[in-house]
Amino acid sequence: MSTPVILLDCNLRNTEGIIYSFGKRKVPVIGLSADPNPPAFQSRYVQKKLISPHISQEEEYLCFLTNLEERGVIMCSDDASAAFLSRHRDFLRSRGFLLNVPEAATFERAFNKDKVFEECRKAGVPTIPTWKINSLSDFQRVWDENGGPLLIKPTRLAGGHYVIVRRQEDLEEAYGRIRRLVMDKAFEYRQSEIIAQEFIQARYQDLYCCETYYSPDARPAGFLTIRKERPDINRDGTAGSRLYAGVSQENEQLEQYTRKLLDHLQWKGFGHVEYIYSAKYQDYLLCEVNPRLPGFSNYLTKVGFEIAWHYYADLVGIKYGLPAFRKSVYMEALRVPGDLTSSLYAVFKGYMSGSDFIRPYLRIFQSGYIVCIDVFFRQDPLFTLAYWSKFLRYLLLRPFKRQHAK
């Protein structure tokens, strides 16, 4: 029997592409989740389902892993789990597990949004102007010296957690919001600090990500750039961190920047690196490095950029070729929240035009594009239905919620 994949974080959508990649190759998948009934547990490819402690309970989680009957390739899909694996990499290896993650100090230099910008400076990769914030007076000083608007956010939480400050009188409220967020019991185990950044004026279409994987000897196994034709859009019209519609690109500049930084760090494992194009600076600016697969991992699998498989193959000694670029388009349509449930609201509010909403869908009818509509797995109907049921419940119950609200 093949070496199994021990897949953490099965409550997260990031695991979808991983499950599909191994399922079609008949590699056993053992799924772990603190949620007792995630959609992933409905997949025909998850052969064993285990309810684990939450990753914030670090000692209990480590004990749970080491007491598993099976040994295999450990793979995660969450920032906190990636940090956990990095901290306990050597111990887990000594207990018979296989994993390819950077050592803890390297991980911190890339994942911490404060530290990664210093590494970018050393590697010659452009970044957003950034300042460490230890107090409200620090934040006020940055405004006095640089003006606004500014963006304030945690250093170790997902990119969607931020506040934009456009007026000096709003500095205190914004700082308080982010301070409460990093101290919240739900997030305090992340040990986030706070940074301020120049707010970069850009269109939704100016957001990019570059996906890659680095082998245990720190060699990249290809790069794939995705331009976000549409991210999730917040109620105030600002961009969130999720990809609702996007198109693959061959972008030599972004691939060069990604390689320069990760080579400099002697990186290992997954890299989901985000950028914004700035008309002011006439360049791509690095936003953050995520040490995991993206939430749209199934998109990567379906277009043949199977870096989850490369991760596994390196650890079990299977040879593989580098993936070829394929033109493709992605729409996160059949999910809640998702493109159909959220972007139409943005059209209604005037944050984007109806033609901007429709444009990505028109590529379905253009020749040469692989089309990936999320979430749909033809060979895994129960898994697909588990997601669709939530989407359908939303559509059916939404009118009654509106009536109740009145």
C-alpha cells in the first residue's frame, strides 16, 4: 500500500485540491479536523476521518499526532498548522513522520509580515512601505511623518484582517480595533504583532499571487502566477484576500521576485506569495508570504499545477516532471460566501460594474482556456453535494431572513 497522506485542517477549503490530487492516484488520505463534520469528511477519497484537538491546544495536538497508529506524509492547509509543523519538525521526523517545511527561524522570517519586508530588502524584492507599531503613539508618529491613508493590520493573521485609516482623527479607533483583534482569545495563540503600511491605491485587477513549491533541498518546482480579476469585496468596497475570479498568467517579473526571495530564505515546502501592482511605484509590491497552499488549491490541481503531489513525491522518492503552463480561468461561484452571493452585492453597491462581473465568465466560451468553477468535483459527488447544500440553503433561506429583518 502507498504511504498515506495525513491531512490536517480538513475543515478548511484549502484541503480540497490536496484530497483530489491524491484520491485520483489512489493514495490513502487520513483526514484530521477539530470540526466533527467538515465537507471533506464526505469525500470518497478520505479513507479515515479523525477528530483532532484544535491547533491552539499545541501540546494536546502534538500528543494526538504521535499517538496515531499510522505514519505517513503530513500536510497542512492553515497558517497556524504550518507554524506548528515548523516548530516541531525535527520531533515529528524522529517519530516517523515525513514532512517538508522550513525550520522555525526561516519560517518566521517569511510568515511574519514585519520580518518578511526586511528579508525582501535584502533580496532586492520591492515591498509596500511598512512600519512596526508597538503603541498608539507609534501609529500617530508614522502618520505625522508620512501622511495617509494608512493601513493597520496584524503580522500573523490572514491578509483580510486590516483597517484603512483615511483621517488622522480615526487613528485611535483603528489601532484599538486591531489591538483587540490580536488579543482576542480566538487569535492570541497566533502571537501577532501590529504593523502599519502605506495604503496602495489599486484596482481589484491589480492583485496577484504566485504559487510555488520548494523541494527538501530548496529547489523550486515551477511557478504559477494568477491575476485576481475579482477578490472578495468588503462591505466598504475594499478588497479582501480571497480569490473569487482569476486567470492564470506567465508573469516573468513576479516569478523572478518570488524566486529571489525564497532562494534567499532557502525555503522549503509551499509558497503562496501575494502581490499588488502600484501605479505610483510602477512595480509589483510584495504583500505577504503564506507557507501553505491557497484556499483555491483545487484550481491548481485541476490545471495540472499539482504541487501537493510534488511535496508527497519528494518525500517518498517518486520522480516527477515540472508542470507546464496552461491557460485557465477560475470562478468561485457555488460557495457561500462566494462570487454569486457576494460580488452581486458589490455590483448593487456600485463598487464594480455589471460588465466587470460578467467578464471572467465570458472566458468559458473562449477557446484554449481550462475552466474551473468552484466547487465541483465530478468524480466525488458527495463531496460536491456537501458544499452545494450550503449554497442551496443560503438561496432558500435568504428571502425569509430579509422578511424577518423587516
